[in-house]
Amino acid sequence: MSRKQHHYKGAEVSCCVKYVLFGFNIVFWLLGAAFLAIGLWAWAEKGVLANLSSITDLGGFDPVWLFIVVGAVMFVLGFAGCIGALRENTVLLKFFSVFLGLIFFLELTTGILAFVFKDWIKDQLNFFINNNVKAYRDDIDLQNLIDFAQNYWSCCGAHGPNDWNLNIYFNCTENNPSRESCGVPFSCCIKYPAEDVINTQCGYDVRRKRELDQQKSINTKGCVGQFEKWLQDNLIVVAGIFVGVALLQIFGICLAQNLVSDVRAVKASW
């Protein structure tokens, strides 16, 4: 009997590791639930949940997908980590650590490939932006995302204002009846500090003017180039964020594996 007690005392589950992992995952789980709820709410507002076939109707990128996918992954991982830590369930803990390790590996691989194939990534970014320029009026969330990007980076189109010829409402063809014909969205316009109210019609007919005149009222630089410049200017901050996320993932994996080892040691001592 004393021998059994000696083995039991020599192998114990660390309460510190257990509850730190639980706390780590409860935050992760709640954030995932919030992201998922926001995504589903946005789809409900747009009527997508009432007609699921409309998911494939949008020609461009629906930003809601980002909330749905990220939220679902965080929710599942957080749930597995929470229950696994609380119940000392090695199956859920292994699932959590393997899945988190797989995500880390995919992030690392993506980062390396993005660095090696810079030109290909640039071409894909150009294609992505132009494809979404075409669908600008098709989805309000996509429209807001493009307006935010153009406003934040002081840019217009992928390579310049003429990329808006790809959109049926903004192209300069003679048979285009749209009032926005040969114009650009208001987010392309230069913002002046004295302006209190946004002029949503500031881009009307602007591309009918000469290029020098256009530069007085709209941003003529492309978003691909401006994004590259922003990355170079904020390289330390961006790298710091990626390293921070990677360290959190490694921390979570180490905690889960440590707890699995403790649980196995306790079971072996029974």
C-alpha cells in the first residue's frame, strides 16, 4: 500500500499547467465564438442563411468567410483545449496540439513560399484585387473592405484608377448608362483635413480629365505598390506580430504536451 502511495505522490498532474492551458483556451474559445457569431449574423443580415445557394453567387471575396473560417477553427481548437485540460482527456489534448502544430507548420510554409515566390504572390494579389474590383457593387461587405483599403493606403485600384474600367458601373465605355461612368469610388479621393462630411460623389467623371488634373482630386497610385511600401515601412511591427502569434502557438503546444505527459505518468503509477 505504501509503495502505491509513493508512486502516486511521485507523479502528479501540474495544476499550474492544467489551469493555465484552460485559461489560454477559454479566451481562444470565446474569441472563436464571437467571430463565428459575427460571421453568421452578417450572413443572416444579407439573407445568405435563408438562401445558401447565394454563397457562390458573389464573384469577388466575401469578407464574412474570414470570420466564419477563423471563428470555426478557433472555436473547435478552444473547445478541445478547454475540455481536454479540464477533464485531463489525452485524446482532446493531442487533437489540440496536433491541429495547432499543423496550423503553425502551414503558416511557416506560407511565409517561406511568400518570401521565395515574391513575384508570383504579387501577381496573385493583383489578380485578387482586380477580381474584387469587378464585384465592388455586388456585396456591401466587400465594398466596405475595398473602400477601407483604398482610404487607408491612399491608393486606387490594383495599379491605378484605370483598373476601375473592369467594373461595369465605372468603365468608360460609351454605352455605360451609369452615373459613375468613367469615375472612381469616393475612397479613391484625396482627403482634406478641413472636410467634415465625406463627399461620396467626388469621384464622378474624374477619369475624363487629364492625368495631371486627376492627381489634384484622387490618389493615382495603385494599391499593390502602396501595400508593398507599407509592408517595408512596417516590417518590424508585422514581423513582431507574426513572431508573437507563433510563440503563442508554440506555448499552447508545449502546455498541452506537458499535460499529456503528466496524465500518462499518473495513469502509469496507478
